[in-house]
Amino acid sequence: MFVDELELTLRAGKGGDGCVSFLRDKNTLKGGPDGGDGGKGGDIVLLPTTHKNTLYHLTGQRLFGAPNGQQGGSKDCYGKNGDDLVVEVPVGTVVLDAERGHVLRDLDRHDEPWVVARGGHGGRGNSRFKSATNRTPRKYERGKTGEERRVRFSLKLIADVGLLGLPNAGKSTLLAAVTKARPKIASYPFTTLEPMLGIAQGPGDTTVVVADIPGLIEGASAGKGLGDKFLKHIERTRLLLHLVDCSDVPLDEPAESWRVVRQELEGHSQELASRPTIVVATKVETDSARQRAQELATVTGQPVLPISSATGQGLPELMRAVVANLATPSQS
């Protein structure tokens, strides 16, 4: 199951208490203080990894706590530090303060750990309080409480290319045709309900990470059909492929389909609307479909690449255009 939003409580470990102890052995009846310090509480560390692409593995519990530090011991023995708790999250996870809503960290780099909650320091044992005027101190310190944070994770997929279009525009079919991803494909709208990633092979040894998001509908940028949640997954992409159904029986006129999606991009963010975009006419397998693709180019005022994912027509040209676009200095 794809989960991209989650609230959790993260509680670092408490520091161990200091020890009150006095040296006692067969040769010493009344020795000096030898109580050791308590150990530090464990930190909670978030580790972004490419091995996860959803937050689903964290849904089983709402509280994650790191181990406490151990109490100090006699003979000036320090308590053992609590182990750090490492929580793996997908690369692209944004960590927000659940109460105030501000961003704490954007975990957009693989294997760069971040300590989100620090464990408490251990308390000092009574040997630390010995002085010339107090040779038998019974004073000690309790360990400090570890940090506790209520956080919200918001996952934004990281990909080179984002596919967008109305439902049934052919996004999932294209993803399956150019990658090894196996999305659900059918001849009716809304077959894709969760974002998907795939790796496409470009010319030579080049590879491209492609993100397919569920189809958008009018009002998506305002949350209709969960469109605002879907749109966030292409915010990190460097290039957009805007797919438009130009088949003989499109659900909507190609020009209108293109207009609706452009409108929703602009409603979501101007930055996303200005992202480099290749318009792709899909399901172009007949002369009339090719005519509609040409008419779409006139409406958009930019080149339109006609393809057929079913037959493979136009896919090599599309991948060459994608790789060339990603290689330009302005996109690096």
C-alpha cells in the first residue's frame, strides 16, 4: 500500500541516573565515593534510503522510542549508553513539525542520516561531587529526559521525469512500455490510484527515473480527486511529459484535455507550471489521430510528439528527446 502522509511521535531515550556508592571491599571499610555517571539516552535518527518508496512500513505504530541510558554503577563504572534508533524513510521525505507546520528537514539525499531527537545526558554519580570539604557526598544527578517530537512525514517522490495528464491519457501504458514497472492498465479512467516509479532505458547507457501519478481532473489543484496530493509527487521532477489522448475515441477533445491540465498546474504552483514540458500525443495509431496531434501542436504553440505505447511507434524518439532535455545545462 502506498502511504505518503504520516504523523508520528518520536521520543529519544532518557539519560541514566548517576550512582551513589562508596568503596567497600575487604581492605576498605569506609572508602570514598565511587558512584559512576549514567549513560546517555539513545538518539532517534532518520535515514533516507532508496530501499523504501512509501511510508507504509511505519504505519504499525504511532510512537517510536529510543532506549534509555543505563544507570551508573559502583567503582566509577559508567552506565551504558542507549542505542540509537534508526528509522528508515524514503528519499524525498519532508519532515514537518506536526503542531506548528513548519519544515524541519527535507531528506532528499540518499544515506544522509539526520538526528531528529537527541537522547538525554546521563546524570553524574556521587564521585563527581567529592571535595575537600565534603569527602562523602551523597549527591547525584538524575539523567536528563530525551527530546520528544511530534512530526509529520510528507513524501514527495524524486524522479527525473513526471507523467501527467487526464485519466486514461495513457500514462500507465507508457510507463509499462518504457520501464519494467507493471502498473494496472485498463480502458477506463482512474485505474492508477497511487504514484508509481520506473526506470527507463535511454539511448546508450543512460537511464531515466519516471514517476507516474494518478490522472488529474478539473479542480485537482484545489484538492478535488486528491489532485493536490498527487501533484506534489512531481514537484521534484526535472521534466514533465504532458500526455494527451489523441485517439479516434478520446474521452475529451485533445485541446480541452491539454487546457485542463495546464490550468491545474498553474493553480498548484507557478514554479511547477513553468517546468520544462514535452507535450506527447498518445494512442496515435491512425491518420485521424495524427491529424488531431497536429491540431494540438497548433493549439499549444509547441512541438507535439506523437506516440503509440501499444505498437512502440515514436517511443525511441520520445526517449531521445527526454534524455536530450535532461542533459541541457539549464536542467542540471
